[in-house]
Amino acid sequence: MSQKGDLNKIENRIIELRKQLHHHNHLYYNVVEPVISDKEFDILLKELEELERQYPQFGDPLSPTQRPGGDPVDGFEKVVHVHPMLSLSNTYNSEEVEDWMNRVEKGLEGEEIVYVMELKYDGVAISLLYENGRLQKGITRGDGVTGEDVTSNVKTIRTIPLVLKEGAPEKLEIRGEIFYPFEDFNRLNAQREENGEQVFANPRNTAAGSLKMQDSRIVASRKLDCMMYSVMDSIGVDSHSKAVEKAGDWGFKNPKPTDNMISTSKDANGVMSFIEFWDKERHNLPFAIDGVVIKVDKYDQQERLGLTSKSPRWAISYKFETERVLTKLEKVTYQVGRTGAITPVANLSPVQLGGTTVRRASLHNADQIAKLDLHNDDMVYVEKGGEIIPKIVDVDLNARKGSVDMFGSIKFPYECPECSSTLVREEGEAAHYCPNSEGCPPQISGRIIHFIGRKSMNIDGLGSETVVQLVEAGLITDVSSLYELREADLLPLERMAERSVQKLLNGIKYSTEVPFERVLFSLGIRFVGETVAKKLAKSFRNMNTLMSASKEELEAVDEIGERIAISLLDFFSIEKNTNLIRRLEGFGLQMAKEEEDGATDKLAGLSIVVSGVFQTIDRTSLKKLIEFNGGKVSSSISKKTSFIVAGDKMGPSKKEKAEKLGVSIITEQEFLDKL
Ligand code: IVH
């Protein structure tokens, strides 16, 4: 067959693969009934990725391979909405809903009216523009008239189709709500906590913030979701409920009558029972809603009712009451985390809220305390909104006894509540920190507790209470001192019988087998979570190479940006940290990745400098090859250098230095032959 024929075949295969993958993506994320396994999906995706790599001329920015996000963008373009994005007027009780229904009925002069009820998703509005079935733009609401083009981020959301199924109109605008499901939001926060980062306050703000990120790869890692709620173009149906159903056929995630997420009624009873149902049931949804939206279903009636300047007359929202209780603020205590960050916690008189007893509420930071102007013994309003941890939203000023009590206001402490060091707050940071990382007990125990955790060194027989006990008894001061513990140190401690001591010591002993990537994670370096540790271990293979890596070398690793690189460089620039690593190495912890098959120690003990541009192998692979065979890559020439592998354009000063020190220079071919 001709070359052209071959190319045609390849292009057709690419098109077919994309079609299949879009379809399976829809079945998996929107219909939630996949018909192929994840593995089968991955095989198709890999085939497509490979073909697109080999034949870039058939590239498509809307290919299913493009979901992981692309290179960062500089700012977002402003776009004027075709139809302004209005808001809804709110109602808060059945009378207000009935008043609105009466107004609608009056406006339509006795016609039969069908109302359609949906959930009010608590996220951020998005306008999605399609042409010929292909996503052109995703635009935020902005001020309602002009929004921002956040297409690069929108494309990472799996429940938003990139290419519509057959039958969709040539031009289409769909509106919907992007939100962060609880499970993924909680997972993100747990990960942030583990990495020593500040946790996000609630899913809505995090979804909004994510959508405005410059780097869509980060957005892709946050599993945002999207539910459509409006079809803006005429599509040959006469009602909203029919349009919503159609949108589902084209590939959008839509509410279904079978889940009672959308329902119709001709009277107030039906509307109110939908509201009452979801007021209770909302706590069982996997995402946050803050009410119900009620719309007139028929498009021609919507048109006749028209709009006011801010909102349509044909729709209204019913806002659920956020559960709120009044209770007494007993006192504010301050927790010190392993990174030294101070978190204020409100201790409350126990009170029932949303089915649980609440004793504590988060206060986030000093600004929050100042904003609420909290005083000791204040009566405070506590809410459980989209947040998981309840928060104080207001103070009952009437309940504050006496006149203005200047000394009663709660002042954020100047000193660490645990070790009395003066707290610091860096510019632009919301949190205060205790700088005494070496002497502050909760920071010491916090680091050790992180080190022994299940995902870290997984030391059996040692729990956080015992760690605190050991730190308080002065038996351990950092993670390395765990490896010096002896039976005689432990037996005198409370709750330490011989068997538990043995179990603990065995747990410590076996932890020396834990693989390098987990050792790296266990060190608790800021922003180095499990995934980052794995990536670093894979690229740098061992601790020495990682410790001597430059900022550029670190940033060259997939998903490692400047923030992580700087954190690593900072950590390794501190002598006590490098000393700690040396001590851990001395105790036998794994400081190198176990070599895969084919690894050798042919270059063991050799220190090799790589310089210049190479013909048959790229620099990074060459360095990896050296390390893979047990050699050490060094960046500068010294007496200790075993030899230099030189490519083209090796600098003259390096050449001179090598000659001066008598270090031999070999070509890349000579090196490869040698291996
Ligand atoms: S219909 C004229 N339906 O609520 C606006 N909006 O205050 C018509 N929202 O910005 C919007 N769930 O982002 C509609 N089922 C739903 C909704 C919904 C959430 C948001 C939307 C809008 C805001 C209106």
C-alpha cells in the first residue's frame, strides 16, 4: 500500500480510538456504568498516546490524551458572555416560595404551569461553548457580563465532554456548576496536612481557586466535577427538563429524575416536598448543595415572564438554613504542628449540631480571631457549612456582659505555648510559626510521629502516645535516636511490658528494610508527599545524588516545580538535616532505590564527571546510566574524579583543569564500550 494509504489508516485508527475513549470516559464518569475495565481503557489510551507521539500531524487539543493538563498559561483572557450570567433571587421559607409561585401564575394568567426542581450545587458557575460538537471555551461567570477564559483548566474535568456525541447542535452553550466532591477534597487536605501545607477551608472556595490556577496539571490532579444546569440555545425541545435530558445524551453530567435530583410539580406541595426531602438528604450527598432551584419548565413561559436586571422571573432559589447553634467559648488553645505552625482552636461548651456533639471549632489563624473580635466567655454562633470542621461565624454581642472589656479580647500569643520561643510570622503568610524546631516538644514528637506512620516507616508497636512519652522522658530527640533505644531504656516506662518493648524494638529494626522512597517521605520535608518522594527516588536513585542535585536538575523531574525544589534545597542546606541523614544511613536505613534487573556495580566507587553535548545518549540518561551501574556523578572536577565523559563543546577551562589534575577524559563511545 502507498505511504499515503498507510497514513490514512493511521489517522482513521486515531480517530476511532478518540471516539471510543470519549465514549468510555462518559460511561465511566457520567453514566457511572463502565463497560470496559480500567486496564482495557489504559491499553486504548496508551495506543492513542503512542500514535499521537509518532504522528504529531494528527494532534488534537481535545484528544482524550489531553486531560492531564498542559503547560502553564500566563493569565486568562477576558471574554464577554453571549448571554449575561445572571443570578437567582433567594427564598428562605415556604411562604416566600408560594409568593413567587403566585407572581408567576399571575404573570401567566391562569395557564397551566409545570415547575421543575433541581439541586443548587454549591460551587462555581461555568459557561461551556461548543462548536461542531467540540469544546471551544470554558468561561467563568466573572461579573456576569465578562468572564475569564479558563479552558485549559476546564479541559481537565472528566465530567465535561471535550467532544460531544452525535446529534448535538452545531453551536451550543451549556452552563453548569463546577464543584469539588467531599471525598476528593478531604483527600487533598489530608495530603496537604501530611506535606506541611495549610489545609483548604471549604470545597467551594477550593474549586474556585483551582479553576483560576495557571498550571492546569495541578488542576487535573484535583478531581473537580461538573453538573450542567442550563442549555442556552434552542435545540428543538420546548422545556428545560427535556433539554437537561438531551444534554445527558450528548455527554454531559446531568441530574436524573431516577435519583430525584430533578423533578417536576404543578403545585406548591410537590415543590415543598422536594425541598424537604433534600434538606434532610443533603447530608448524604457526595458533594455540597446549598439549596434547591425552582424553575418554570416551559421555555415559552420563561420567555414571557422575562428577566429583571439581575435575575430571571422564571426561576428562584430556596436556600437551606445553615445549621447554626449558640454556645459558649470556653477558651482558645493553640496547637503546634510538626512544621511549627500554630493553629488556634476554639474550645466550646458541648453542643448538638447536625447530629453530632461539637466541642471544638477551627479558628484558622490570628486574622480570623481578630476579624471575629473574640472575647473570653463570648457566646458564639457555630455553623457546619460546606466545611467538615465546624467554625465560629459570629459573636452574640448582646450576651457580652458589662461594657467594653478591653482586656477580655483574645490576643494571639507572642510566645509558643509549648516552649515559650517568640513566634514569627513571615510576610504574606497567614500562620504564625514557632522557630524552635529543635527544642519544641510537639514539633519533635510531630516529626517522629510522621516518621513512624503507616505510609512512612510503618514502625509496628510504636504509637503517637508512646512517642510523646519518649520525647518527654528525654529518650528520643529526633528520628535517628529511635535506632539507639535499648530494652533497658524502655522497660521503666509506664505501660511498657517486656513484650511490648520487644515488639517496638523489632518494629524499629525491621524499618531498615523500608524502601528509599518511603525513607525520603518520612523525613517530612515540606511539600514532599508520597508521590513527590516516589518521583524523586525514581529520578535520582539515591540520597547522595538527590542531595547534590541543582535547582534545575530537581525541576527537570516531572511534576517538581520551583516550590518543591526550593524546599528540598533549603532542607539539604541545613547541616543538622544532612547530619541526621548520615546517622540514619549509619543505622542501615535504605538510602538508595533498589536496582531493577540489569543494574550492576561495575562503576562502584567511581566518581565521574559528565561534560558537553552527546550524540547517542542524552545527558540525563547518561547520568542515570552511571548511577544505575553504581557510579557517582559529580558536577565538578577534583582530585577525586575518576574520569570525565566528554561530549562535544566541553568547556576549555574544564579541559585545562582535568589536564592539570591528571584526570583522564574519555568519549561517550569509549565510555559505553567500557560498560
Ligand atoms: S440556574 C439565572 N440551576 O446558582 C441563573 N443555577 O445564584 C440561572 N446554581 O450562578 C441559573 N445550581 O452558578 C441554576 N441547578 C441550578 C444551579 C444554579 C447552582 C448557581 C449558578 C448561579 C447561581 C445563581
